[in-house]
Amino acid sequence: MILSVVLFLSACNRTPGSEPESRNAWVPIYTTNTGSIKAITAGATRPTIKTGKIYTLGNLIYQVEQDSGIHVINAANPSAPQKLGFIRSFLCKEVSVKNGLIYTNNFSDLVVINATDLNNVREVARTADVFPDLALQYPPKPNATTMIYFECPDPKKGIVIGWELKTINNAKCRR
Amino acid sequence: MKKSMIILISFLLLFTRCNKESATGGPSSTGAGGSTARFTIIGNFLYVVDNTSLKAFDISNTGAAPVLKSTTNVGINIETIFPYQDKLFIGSSFAMHIFSLTDPQRPVKLAQADYIVRMSCDPVVAKDSTAYATLNSSGPCGGGGSQLVVYDIKDITKPLLKQTLPLNGPHGLGISDSALYVCDGTFGLNVYNIRNTYAPQLLRTIQGETFYDVIPYGNILICQVATGIVLYDISTRHQPVFLSRILN
């Protein structure tokens, strides 16, 4: 299924009037490489940068590295825990484990991962678009009351994976 | 470098606005998560909350794709899900929602307790006849005073507000026996005595980390902090002892 169909373009409000106006606005950064977005792969241990949610089962602790994946940690000796490996999953936010299978999100999909062998991590199953919030294609607001302007995403250009603040003319979307 | 600034798409996610999680029990084939999770596994079901709804997935067929069994509208700004016994406690910006799992495929709403402080980020945990929630009114979560609220849930359909205690910048929380651990962000980890369940008594605040969530797991307290994870020994529940940090 093409990820771009999950775009919520309806969230854009077109600004009234048609005067071209130069202003600071958010411009989408696109990717068309949906293959890499959907890849679930093993990686070497890495430092924790964007601390995420935690889960534990037996002697293992799992910690989300926000947006990138899951740290797998051996805490059999809680005085000297060790990272064992890393599981990459784009836009990772959540983690839960049952019967040796890891449940997490990959972009807006729910995925089931077999990571019993951290050198051979593999996707077991996937349910599409369980987290529609994660596929929203508009930039963040600094707070509830500040209006932000942005260039309306064009699904033909790919999926928006980030935003750049630029001075542009005629930012047509706002929220 | 260009002066332009790049922000990952994830910043727009509601998920990142506030994180909270807490624990559900000891070792088994299913583990324990925190109070800020949007996922929880109970038996053969995975429950997921998105911004507005609660979804039940059948995961009994190990290795197959989770099968959606029901979608239940909960409200708006749904943030967290916490399992306790055969109930789900769902935290939102506006209320604590309680669902029955008598039929695990179809959670049924039992109660809703509206908060007085609105626009806050609110994980919930429960034990026996008491539910605890933190209401975070700082930063993107809204204005007003942050709180720890305590509900009597003896009658699960009619939660009664029993106590409100001030907090600074709360996130997740967790319970182990007579101890309640509340992450107060940059202000530290508050340890409460909850022997008198409706009147938590603040015993100490552990400082030096920015605490986001906790999982009490046997004699270990697993804390999500800004730099990674910190473990404490809670053999003495009211007196966590530092064990280690997991950063690199």
C-alpha cells in the first residue's frame, strides 16, 4: 500500500486572499524511498540520544530511541546492565513484547518483530496505518495558540519526513 | 550550514508531547511497560490508543499480522493506556477513562472522571481501589497548576476525587506495594508512602535526573530519564538505592 494515501491534507487551511507574501514558513523534506522507511533491521549498540518509552520482560529492558528504533539491554546484573543491540524502525515510539516477539510502530504501521537472534532481526508481520497520527503531513506548532505557515505537501513528491524553516513567498497552508 | 533549521516530522506527533508509562506486574510471557505507553498487551490482545480511539487487536496467532477486532471511540487527546486486572485506564488531556475487558475483544466503557485542570498530559495507574494520575500543565500541555490526583475507584463506575497534590512538571508514575513513584520531570522523582492509599505522603525526592517514566519490576525500579535509563534497587520500597545508568 502506498504510504502517501495516509496523508491528511485536509488538515491544511488555505489562507484567504491571494497576495504573495514573503514570510518564514515550513517547507517539507520529502522521501520517495519507502523501502528504507519500512525496513526493520538490526544495528550495533549506540548511545541513547532521544530517550523513549521503556518496557521490560525477564532480564531484558527495551528502550525506544525516539524516531529511530529500540535499544535492547541485558539487565541480568542490574548494577552493570549492557546494551546488546539495536533494532531500527523509522519513527519508532512504542514498544511491547510477548512470547519473544516485539510489537512496535514503523512509521504509522504496527509491526511484529522477531529479535530472538539480534544478528538476525526480522519483521514477522505488519498491520498498516494503526497510528494515523504518525502519518500527519504537517509541521509542529510551538504551542496551541501560535499560527504557523507552511508549504502544502505535494503527495506526488513523496512522503514528508521533516520540515525546514525557510523564507518563502506564498505559503498557502497554515495551522 | 544554512540558517534554516530542520525539525523531524516526529516533533509534530502528539506522542512526543508528553511521555508517561508504568508497570503491571512481575515476570511472565508478557512483560511490563510504563504509564505513558499507547500500547499494552493483555493475554492474547494488544490494545492501542490513538488520538481519539481504543483499538483491540487479536495477537493469538503468533507470527501473523495482528487482527483488528474493535475500535472504540474514547474522546479527544487520548495519550496513555494502563492495564490493571481486567480493566484499562486511559489517560487523556481532559479525563481518566476506565474500560472493562470482560469481553477482551470489545472493551466497554465503565466510567469517565473529568479533570478540573485541562490541557494537561495525564498518565494513570491503579491499584486495588485507588487510581492515581498526574496532570501536567507545563509547556505544551497547557497552563495552570500541575497535580497528582487520587481517585477512589471502589465503585469503578463512579470514580471519586479524594486528593489533589501539587507537582512541578509531572510525567509517568508507578506503584509498588505501599510506594508510589512519580516522575516530576526536571524536578526529580517523588517517592510517596501510600499505605493510606487516598492520602499519599511525600517521603523524598530523588534529584539529579530528568525523570519521564518508571516501571517498578520486582525489586528494581526502571526509570526512563532524559539521558537514557537509570536503575534503582527498591528492596526497601520507600528508599530507592541507585544501581546503574544505561546511556551508551
